[in-house]
Amino acid sequence: MLSSISWQHYIAAIIILSVTYYGYVVLRYYQKEISTLFNHKQDAMALFSNVQTGPYQVMGNAKLDDGVTITESQDLVFSESLEDHPAEGTTVIADIIPSQELAVEAGNLIDAFKEIDNKPEFINLLRILIGSYKRYKDEIDLPVTLNRVVELSKEKLMFPIALTDLQDNWA
């Protein structure tokens, strides 16, 4: 029986069934829209009466945190410019002597190794620290600074540090 149906008949049958089905769906569920489409008495906006015409707000306004205010840019107050020469008694970072800075940073490293018993790692890190101050070679009195570091390490570290452990990387 199926061999007697040609492809042209099959495609025509599918098209007729599809048009019939979709025609029924359109007439059944879109009666109002079709009647307004053919009835030009209503304007185009009535066609889409379900759609909200005004602005639609998805989120509310942002709420500011407690203590936060909004200020206009012209009302912002900036600090006054600083003098070129600061007043006496004020600390300027550029006035810190590199040898003191090296001693302070070595002290911080010693404090970090208070409870760690790893002498080779400490020596390597201290050599890296000392090496980073090579650019201040002329300003730093290295033997005095290293003696201060060795004395500080005797008080705080679990392992002994000798001056010879630190001196070979400055040359």
C-alpha cells in the first residue's frame, strides 16, 4: 500500500495537515488578535494590550551603606600641598640610613625565624637581603651592620650565626 503513494502525494499531505493544524491553533488561541488585525478601528497599541507600555524596573534603587554619603565633585575637599622642606622633628623616609634599614629588615627576618630551626634557609634569605643593599655599598658600614645582626641573632635564634657566614657575598 505504501508503495502506491508517491513522494509528491506524501509532501502534499504533510503540507495540508500542517496548515490545517497551525490554522486551527491560530484561530483557537489568537481570536482577539486576529479580529483586531482585520478590524482597523483600534489603534496599533491596543493590539499589544498585554505588554506594559511604561518603563519597567527590574531592580530597586541601590541602598547606601550606613555612614556613606554622596557628595558632588565641586564639594570635595583635598589636602593642601606640602612644603618642600618639612618642619623639624618630622621623620622623612629618605633620611633613614641604609645600614639602619638593613638592620631593621634583618631583625624582621630574625623574628620570622624565632621558632624555625633551619639555618641554611635563614642564611640564604639573609644573603639575599644583604645583596639587595649592594647599591648602597658606599653608604653602609657592612662589618658594623653585620655584627649588629649577629648579636641580635644570638639572642633570638635557635642556631648560632657566625660573621663568616654572612660576609662572603658583598664583594
